[in-house]
Amino acid sequence: MTFPAACDRPALPQSLRDELCQLLGTRFSTAASVREHHGSDISALDPMPPDAVAYANSLDDIVDISAACYRNDVPMIAYGSGTSLEGWLQASHGGVSIDVSGMNRILEIRVDDMDATVQPGVTRKQLNAALHGTGLFFPIDPGADASLGGMAATRASGTNAVRYGTMRENVLGMTAVLADGRVINTGGRARKSSAGYDLTHLLVGSGGTLATIAELTVKLHPIPEAISAAVCRFPSVDLAVRAVIQTIQLGVPIARIELLDALTMGALNAYSKTQLREAPSLFFELHGSEAGVKEQIETVRMVADEHQGLDFEWAVHPEDRSRLWQARHDAYFAALALRPGCRALTTDAVVPISRLADCIEATAADLAENGLLAPIFGHVGDGNFHALILVDPEDQGEVQRAEAVAHRLAERAIAMHGSCTGEHGIGLTKQHYMAVEHGENAVDVMKAIKAALDPKQLMNPGKIFPRGHSKG
């Protein structure tokens, strides 16, 4: 596992320090502990601290901080809740971390239009708590209580994506600040528009490399009349995946359908104190009317029976469903607990659902041949799965084998007309695959967009593309 090191960079100009200190007072910090906290995400990468942290409480703060950094040619990295992966927050070129977590106001909830406008530091749990009693909810659930600005920046998805889509489908518009401090408004509240380029969805997934999100309007969805969740075990991962494929092909409107292999189930039992059977399993959740959910249950049960599914356990009560899905969300940390002191090389492949069984089978065989411990789980309803390869960072042979397996998985997914990253993004770690997946011409277009919006390459530099490789 190769962890990028922060490159050589000039010290933060004293003039910028003085300006930001005067502007923000105690909301500007160069303390080592604050900087280190803001220079890491939840990936296995070592921290790469920024040179300073600026806490923004308003749009005007973001504008002033950005304009000051721009005048001084200093990089800037937006920071929300710190729950991203792939090194998005590591300050590989130094600069100022713009912490927007204090911008956490829900500006307006419009029940009739089923949308809400929020500041970027609002978290998904905070928004759903505010929606209590409205009959609406915000469905995007990546597991962590991430900020909505960060979720938009990384094009997050999670367990509900198979029915409700990703952040790409659920962001209607934004207010964002460009590198030089200019403010742009993208999109709006209408559910469709043909007016010009779609700047909203250019920024969704850009990881703060084009602008800093200062406000966003998101879609809300009706809370279903009936919700039912279930766990079913299978003799093999292959049979479980084939049950998923048939369920989707039959048109069952599954809200969530998650795969966990036997190793992951064992890890959850140890970490979350559950008593789940340690066999390849599917977690289902069905949304709809009472009659519709009952019909869906019977269809899912029929499909599972055809693929040797056993021990269906239905969770109808909200507390039982919450316990089930909390266990699923614990999978990352449960996996890490299997080897204390290890690091996890996290993969994030996604393929067309018809190729999912083949991709997982080939990956599992590759892991076994290389003697690597790697729980496999994922959002198989949309073809996305993760192998968390647990390695001893001091064992270079093991690290190299893990990197080679991860590399083959990424190329395997791309060869199957999928992607090397379904939801975590390119960040620092997957830049090699951009041209493989998209082709050089498409990458050149992306670099030209970056050069047009950020000509000095100050917005989260070194992410998606190496710094210095923009195409002007």
C-alpha cells in the first residue's frame, strides 16, 4: 500500500495569515492538532495536514477566505464532516482547509414541493430529524452521518441508491464559490430544465476541485406506508448474487439489497454483538403500500427459494430494522477489528448487474490465491461492492500483493464496462484509472474544465488529476 506523502510547498504567506486572522479571529487556527484532524479522512492514508484551518460560518466567509487564498496563490480544501474515503481531505499540496461544518442551518423545507434548501454542513440525520412529522424523508444513506455538502461533492450514494438514486439524482441546485471568490448559482427548484450547461451536476462529484459548495437544494421523498426488512442466508456468494439479479430483473422495487459474505457476518457478530448466521447473506428492505410490500415479500421469498436461500428473518418493527441496518453500517469498522493494527485497502468496484457474480467470484479467487483476508460486502442492487483488504503496513510483501489484487479488480471492473469507483471517488488513490476508464480525450476535456474554473489549480489540488496536469 503506497501512501502519498505531502509534497514540498512554500510556507503560508504571513500576509495571508494576518488577513485571515483579522477576518476570522479565533475561527482561524494553525494549531498542529487542528491541522492534523483536518488533513485526514477515514481511509487508511496517513494524515497530510493543511497549513491552516479557516472556519466558515457564512457564504461571505467562504467568499472572503477563497479570495484571500486566490490572491496569495494558496490551495484550499473544503471540509465538512471528514467521513470521505480515497484521500479527498488530505492536504497533499498544503494550503488552507475551509471548514464549513458550522454552516449547518436548514434554510427552508417546502413540503408541497418536496424539497429543502440547506447549508453544506447540515448532516443527513439532522435533515431527517427536522423532517419529522412532514411525511417526507431524505433517502441518501452512505452509512456515516456525512454532511450534505460533502455528500454532493463526492456524489455519495449508499444502501438506498437502488431505489432512490445517488446524490446526482437528488441535488436540484447549488450556490457555490469559485477559486477566486466569485459566487455562482446552479440549477434551481424546478424538476427539469434545458437552460444551458448543467453546472449543478458538474459540481456533484467534483470533490471540491472546481468550487466550494455553500448551499444546496435537495429532493425529498414520501415516507412509505409500509417498510419491511429481512435477512436471508445462502450457501454461496454466487447464489446470493444470482438471487439479486433475478429480483431486479423481475422488477421488484427493492429499496435496499445488500450482500455480506460469511467473513463480514462473523465480523459484525463480534463487533456489533449481533447473532446473525455466519454465511453469505442478503439484507433486503421493501417500501410501499401494505399490500404492495406483502406482494414483494412473496416474490423475494420465491426468488430466494429458487437459489437455496434459507432462514428468512423479517424485521417489521422500526427498532428491529434500525438494529439490522446499523449492523450493516458497522461493516467497515467491524472488518478493521478482524486484524487490530491493520490497515484496510478499500476497493469500490461497480459493474453492470449481469456481470456482478463473475466479478465477485474472480475477486474472491484472486484474494484466496494471494492469502489475503478481505471481507466482501456491498450495495449489490446497483452492482457495487467492496473488498476491504486487511494488511499489516509493516509487511511490504503483503502490501504489494494487496495492491496488485486491488489493481486487478479495478481493471476487471472497467473491462466489464463498469467503474473503478462506484461511490468513493477518485481522490488521491485512483488517478491511474481515469484514462483507462474514460479514454484520453475525455480526460483532456475534464482537465480543460478544471483549467477554466480553477486556472491556478488551487481547489483541492492533486485530487482526480495530479497537480500541474490541467489542460488549458
